[in-house]
Amino acid sequence: MSRAFRTAALLLPQSMLALGRFSRPHSLARIPRLTTLLKMASAPASTSALLAAAAAPAAAADTAKKDKKDKKDKKAEKKEKAEKKNNQAAVTAKAPAKAPAKPPAPALAPFVDPTTPGDKKVLQPLDHEHFSAYNPAAVESSWYQWWEKSGFFQPPAESDKNAKTETFVVPLPPPNVTGDLHCGHALANTIQDTLVRWSRMRGLQTLWVPGCDHAGISTQSVVEKMLWKRQATTRLALGRDAFTRLVWDWKDEYHQRINSAQRLMGGSMDWSREAFTMDENCTRATMHVFCTLHDDGLIYRSNRLVNWCSHLQTALSGLEVDNKEIPGRTLLDVPGYDRKVAFGEMTYFRYPIDGTDLFVEVATTRPETMVGDTGIAVHPDDKRHAHLVGKHARHPFTNRLLPIVADSYVDPELGTGAVKLTPAHDNNDYQLGKRHGLEFINILNGDGTMNENAGPFAGQKRFDCRYNVVEELTKLGLFVKKESHAMVIPLCEKTKDVIEPLMKKQWWVKMEGMAAEALKVVEEGKIKIAPESAEKSYQRWLSSINDWCISRQLWWGHRIPAYRVVLEGQEKSEEDDDTHWIVGRTLEEAQEKAASKYPRKKFTLEQDPDCLDTWFSSGLWPLATLGWPNETSDFKRFFPTSLLETGWDIMFFWVARMIMLSLKLTGQVPFREVYCHSLVRDSEGRKMSKSLGNVIDPLDIINGIELDALHAKLHTGNLKETEVTRAMKFQKTAFPQGIPECGADALRFTLLSYTTGGGDISFDIKVMAGYRRFCNKIWQASKYVMGRLPEDFKPVARLDVKNLSTPEKWILHRMNTAVKDMNDVLAAREFSKATQVAYKFFYDELCDVFIEHSKSLLTEGTATEQDSVQQSLYRALDVALRLLHPFMPFITEELWQRLPRASYENITSPPPSIMLAPYPTTDDSLDFPKEAESYELSLECTKAIRSLAAEYNIKQGGIAFVKAADEAASASIAPQMASIKPLCGKVLAELTLLGPADEIPTGCAVFVLTNSIIVLLNVADVVSDVDAAIKKLQVKLQKKQVVATKQQELINRDGFEKSSDVVQAAEKAKLEEAHTAVNNYERTIEEFEKLKIKA
């Protein structure tokens, strides 16, 4: 399918695009509200209906073609019977001729933009084939290059005396250079850009600093896989220098791809300040911090347990470990093994007690580690083993004596109550080993094979050793049994290798003191963390923090600036307790320090081959991107930054460390606010994973992509064939027709609509298509307004409120309300509510009501009335576009540039771009609460008449009444009667106001608006069987009564008030709708009973 065809396929039928009625099924127009309800697990049913509606023209064309073919066949048959021409005409005259089908519209050729890159866009006429309807590719072209070249993304120069002193600074969480961006990045960028653009339009000095992270272990892992897949070689075969150059090439390619994607999504970053975690300044900052913390005694070297990946042969952080729960015996694939390995088994065996004929039975899920056992622990109150405490067990393979100790840590109910201790390979045993002075014996090599301490099993792979140990124990009569056992398997996130706790001499950072300070600034309100759940996690983690291992056995990253001092005459052997280390920001500094420490001695320096944990350098991001440790003008001007927006899943590993390091190094917080967005999952609620095929490239949403192309992308990565097959299966299910072209604006708006500050997001591409149609509504409505403005139209600075009609006052009042609400919800970071505010004002109020009402005024009103309406239309559209701009930068710029230029308050010259125009603020002169309330009543009446007409299938010529119960109600509705009829359109032929004394006509269906006003529609002519109609109404009444009862029970449940505002509002709206329906059915039944009596 061509891009042009995809674009055409997404357009609504012409009947739904026409601005005559903005007609569409009621439920479809409220997609944003539907998608924010509850857990947002999937797209609403209405979305499918919307897609079906989009396909309706094609179906109609197929039907017409078939009719045309049938007609030709009939004519041929008549000719064969040799009937006369006149008879043929007479026959064909009996049935109306079918209208010939319109030929399908030819596919549009790709849009060719004549604009020179970087210049302001050359606007095409709105009747241009690519601009007659919304075309994202055409609309979004050229604007970004112009924005960037014009310097609009940069803060005002420091010398600009007119600039506000208030700043809004956001350090972009740097995406990893491991590959393309995904929808999680798109969500984060959209939230940040929305706030940056909103702040820029409010006149703040804004700075959004972009950049990328080198992502040490992730990038090295990806490149190693690529190297093996393409060349069947390893980094060890290449050598460190050659491999590092290869990774730099990879980085350069993907860095540019990431930046290009961020530009296509509209991110208004200041690219002149772009950073990379391994650029010159970030590297300088990283070396400086390591040396500073070492000199302060906060970085130290120690031989401790680390998470070891045998496949990558490096230590890992907790973030890089996935804990897989298994219910019992499970076979898993492990890298480097031809057959699957059994996990979830508890193996029982016995140790002989030295010098006796007794045994002690122990149990373990890792029998291979028993060759490293150095002790056995029992609970001090366990009478079964009390007689063994103080004795020793004899190791059957190494002949080692294992002391039996008592410790209250042991759970006497688990296993046999006796615990084998392997202090060098188990985190719990490590603590017990230290407490009881046990020996720490490492039995593993870095590649996962057993070392010389494993005795007869030396050289074996660890999981081969697992089976062999059990076999040898069986031969010795020491094996007891195996049982299925639920457990947690730690897996390397990158390779799925099983993580081994391993003793390694590494560099560590003392965290306790820094953590206390980081907790304090949040408690004191110097940093605000939202949502509340993220703050609680932050506090919980920092309250029980451990020291941080910052060594990684990698080649890609910041090499640790620590140097081993080898004095003349010393052997360059393995590191021991007497090894001397010097740290230096440069080799020259380290040499000077070593010379000072060892005067008159000859020495050589050997730099630690390891690299620093990526999070160490990333923890300096807000500082280093502004030039620190140098006292740059950017650092003085923009630090501390304003906001960090990120995922809650890296709150501990990144956010907390940035806060701790900033407080330690600068004495200041790095940012004043942390906003954590939800994780983006697929439509089935699963975490996005390349091997599942559910990772969506934002560019595929923006540009559209066919299913075959989606499949092809799977083969370009490092997935195994089995993973490719599984991923293709999901893609066929989720995207059977590929992904339609939606554009960046629809992508951004959809992601924001999901962002409630609550749980994870279940992302459904079908919802995206619904918001693509909202873009088309914005386009068509704007075209309508611009088409109704005279060529010499000049917008006034202030509207003449004295001559405004009630509908004008209503739309301007609603506009003012939207402006206030929008600024409030953005300040509160309620992004989903912000999209609802924008959608409601533009779609439900401006398009569905005021534009509709303006038609009669523009055609039948006086010159003064027409001029007033034009000014009101212009003002409403200009404000609406500026309100929408932070969410939808491209379409709003394209349309705003076509509007006559207005003068804005406190702006001396017209802004060149909408992004530099002032963000709307409330205007007290446009507050008309009484007139708005009055006009709302007419709208409710209109809605009621339409609802009744739809229920009774009255499409035109209806007769309706508005009944007022008292004089006050009659006086309030009377002025609005003239507005109601044109808003109802052809469905209504007559409308009458009934006063308090007037009788209600018989045969009417009822819609209750208020206690004093009801709307009636005469349905006597369409209700042939009154009894049947009453029975049908009674069934509907009972159903709505059940709904009302269930909704009330839901709202009364404990915990309902703790749900999000969006959910509460939605559920209360359902209850209100049910009560209204019950009332309407009851009153209509009453009226039908009267009709029955009269009959």
C-alpha cells in the first residue's frame, strides 16, 4: 500500500468531513474520554466503528460497481431477446436508474515541498491536492528546519534585557545509542516538549538540553551480537582498540538516527547545546568526580559479591537483572548450552559429620555450588540439630572441614532446617560467612566454568557440573532426593544468562551519608516528586541503600581513572592486599601523585582495564550538560534545572543518584521537580520487547508502514529465528494492515491523552487513528473559518462586547474557561485532562456548536452582526490554535501562519512563529456566565431533541415542544428558542414553547432537562402500537435502573475516592446518564399511557 493510499484510507467519509453538520456518531466524537477510562486496557468499541466508517466509501463504491454491472447484464439479456428499442426504454423506465459509481480517487503522489530547507515554509493554497484535507506529511514538512535554523529553540541571549528572569530548564533523559527510539521515548519527549513549549509561550527563558547516553553494557552487548551475526567473530578476536572504534561507528550512526527521530516528533531542543555522555566535557566531569570522591574517602576498592554475567563477563547493576519467578521444575535456555537446564528443583543430600557415623542433611537449588561450601548453619532453637553445633562436616570432594554454626537467620521450616553455606557465591551466605568467620572460596572462572577450587569438577561448565555433582553424590550414597520448588531465577536483561553472585575486587561508592541528604531535600520540599507512588519508592529505596559497585568489565565506556602502581622489582602478578592504587584525572596527574607518594623509586602505572558503570556518568547529566565542573555562564544561569521527566522504573538507579551526586558536589539540588511517567505497554498489557514484536517505532506511526516492512525490520536486528517467528505472529495480529500514517501531532496528542499519572499505559494503535481524525477536524474547521473571513479582514485587539450575540458570548466564555482550565491542568501536570480540555473546546464547542450557529448569522445577519461573528470566529480559532500548539506543534503552525496576524497584548511586534506567540490567558472582559448558562440551556434542549429523534428514527420534519413548569423557567428559555431550531437542523420542522398553563400534547416522548423544563417530541405518527411501545420502554427502563444501581454501588465502594479524577468523573457521568434515562423513560411511559387512554 502506497503512502498516498494509506493517507486516503484514513480520511473520513465526505459526509463526516462536511462542516454543514459535523455529523458523526455521538460515541465516536468522544474517543479521548473513552480511552482515559479505568485502566485504558484497549481501544473502545467506538474506535472500531470509526475505522469501519472510514472504510464506508470503498464499500459503497464496490456496491455501485456491482449495481452497474447488473444493469449492463440486464440490457444485454434484453438485446438477446431482440426486443424493440422502445420496449427496452419502457421496461427500464419502470425502475429508477442507479446512479453511476464515482471512480475511485487516484492515489496522491508524494508531496514535494518547494521550500528550501531551513527557510520559512512556502504555503500552498488550501485547495491544493495535499492540503484540501489533512495530510500529515505535507503539513509537517519544513517547519522544524525553519524553527531550528531561526534559533527559536534557544533561550534569549544573556544580554537580552527584555527577557524574563524566570527560567524553565529541562535536561532530556539521554536515550541510549543502542538503537532506534520506541514509544516510551516518544511519550517522555512529548511530555517534556509540551511543558517546554508552554513555558516558552508564557515568556520564560526555556532551555531543553538534548543528548545521548553511551549505555556501556547495552551498547557493547548489541554490537557484540551484531559482530557475531555478521562476521562470526568476537571482540576478543578484534582487540580492544579495534572493537572500540567499531562501537564509535555504531554510536555515530544511531546517534544521528535518534536525533532525526526527535526532530520528526517536533522536540524543541536546543541542538547547539547537545551533549553525549562520552564527549569531552562529560568525560572531564566523570574523571573529576571519581577522583574527588576517592580523595574524600567515598570511593574505595573491595573484594565483595557482585552480580556476574558469565556470557558478558562483567558485573551488572540490579537494573540489568531480571528476576524470573518459576513455580517449580522448569527447563530454561541458557547461553552456551546445547540443551535446556533444569531449574526449580530442591536437591537434598547429606554431609558426613567428621569423626562420627552421623550425617547432616541439607538442601539446595544450586547443587554445583556445594564444592564451594565452607560451613553449615542451623537455628539455635532447632532441637534436631542442637547436638551438631560446634562439630564439623567433612566435604566429600575436597576433604574440607565445614564448621556447623548456630544462627537465628536460618529458617528451621525451610528444607531440612540445615543450610549449606557458600559465602563466595550467595548473598545471604556472604553475610553469614562474615558473621562466623568462614572461608570465602571462589569456585568459578569469569566465563562460567569451574576453577581449580572445584576439585574434580575443575574445567566443567557450571550447569554441567550441576548434573555431575548429583551423579557423584549418588555414587557415594549421599544423595537423598529432588523436589520441585518455586524459586526466583536472576537473569541478565541483555543475554538471559543466569546471574552468578561472584566475589570480585571492584570500586565501590559509600552511599549512606549521601542518601540521607537526598532524603532530606525531598522531605523539606526542595524537590517535588510526582506521582506520590514514585516518591514513596524513592524514600523506601534510599532508606535501605547499599554501597554501589561502579566497576564494569567492559571496553565501551569511561575507563576507570585508577592506576595500579608496580614498583621496580615487584612482579606484575594478580592483585593482592598489598597492591597500591593511584587515581588521577589524567595519566599525567596520576604520575605526579605516584612520584610524590613513592619518592626516589622507579615504578610503572597500569590503568584499571574496567570501565565505570554507565549510571555513574549519567548521574552527572544535569551538571555536565551545562559545562560543570567549569563555572560556565550556562551553569550559573540555568542550574539548578527546573524539571526532570523520566520513567519511574529508573527512579533509584538514575534519579536518586543524580540528586545524591549533585548535593555532594555542588551543594544544590539538580532539579526542583521530578515527574515520572507511566511505562508504555502493548494493547495486551505486556511489556514491550523486541523479541515479542510489540516494540513500536514512533516513526512507523508518523509515516505509516506496511506489514511486510514491519516483518522485514525484525530481520535487521539481533533476534534469533525463533524470536523473529514469534514477533511476526504478534505483528500479524496487532497490525494486520500495517500501521496507518498518523503524523507526529496525532502521535503526541494520543500519548498525552493516556498520561493520567496512574498505572502503566496499554497502547493501542487504533486509538491513534481516532486522534488522526481529530487533526482532520482541526484542519477542516480552520479552513471553514478562514474561508468566511473577507480578504481585507483585520482582527481587532479587543472585541466590542456590547454588540456580541448570545452565541458569541457563549463561545468566548467557553474559550475563557478552556484557557483557565488548560493553564491550571498543565501547571498541575495533568496531561490527560489537558487533552480533554483542548478536545472539548475545539471539537464539541467551537466546531459542533458555534461554527454551526455562525452559518445563519453569516448568511442572514446584518453587516454589523456578520463583522462581529467574523471577529469572534477569528478570536476563538486563534486562541484554540495557541492552546493546542504545545501538544500539536506542526498543524497549529501551518494553520496559524495562514491566519491574518493579530496584535497581542504586551507584544510590540508580531511574532514570526506561533511558538513565540503568547500562550492564552484569561480575559475578564470575555466572562459571560449568565449568558453562557442561558445558552447552555438551548444546547441541552437541542441535544434532547436530537436524542429523541434518533431513538424514534425521525430524520426530518419533527414537531417538538419545550415545556416550562413556571414563569421563571419560561423566561429563561424563551430567548433561546430562536437558537434551538437551526442547531437541530432538518430533523425539526416546528418548535413551540409551552408555558406553565399550557397542556402537554398527547403522543410525545419526553426528555427531562431540569426540574422545571422538559423537552417533548411528537412521536404519535411513528408509534403504531402503543402497548408494544410501552412494553419496549419498560424493558429499557428496567435495564437503566439496573445500571444506575450498579453504578451507585461502584461509587460507594471503599477506595473509589482514591482512583484518579478521570476515572471518578467517568463513573459519575455514567450514573448521571443512567438516572436521566430512567427519568425520561418514566415520563414517556406516562405520556404514552395518556395516548392509550385517549385512543
